Amino acid sequence: MSERAPRVGRRHLRKQSHPPALLPLGWRIFFLIAGWLIVIVGIAGLALPGIQGELTIVLGGALLSLASETAYWVLRWLFQRWPRGWRRIERMRRRLYRWIVRPPRH
């Protein structure tokens, strides 16, 4: 009976399979460029009226996380406190990935 109880106060990020490394090179380049452009627009939106800065930065990070494993883990770490938000981002990422790599219909 020497089982240890899991630590409740600690949050552990477990490795999950995710699509960044499996995308074709053209799509990876597209998502890197588009993600960074949207992040820059989001940063400008923090100071400018009419642009939701935080939302735009998160959207850009989600696009970056499709192409970059580092961006994926940073975004996941940032969303530790908001699991519902993380699930929504993860759902969007998976839909985009499936749409990109689906086999062509004949």
C-alpha cells in the first residue's frame, strides 16, 4: 500500500500527438507567415481602437501552433488556467489540420 496520491496543486502538461510536424512544407510556411502577421496586428490592436488585441494575438498563436511545436507548447502553457479556451483552440487546430491533410475527393 505504498501508492502515492497524485499531486493536486501541480499541473502537468502531458505530451499529446499533434499535427505541427506532419503538415506539408508549403502549409507550414503559410501558417508561420499568417500567424506572425496576425500576432503583429493583435499587438497593434492593444493600442488601437476597433481591433480586439487579445483575441487577435490568441488567433495568431493558434495558427502558429499548427506549424511550430514550440508555439504549440507555449500556447498550451499560457492556457493552463483556462481549459475551456484551450479545448476550443485545440478543436479549431484539429479541424484545420484535418481539412488540410484530407485525401482529395474524386
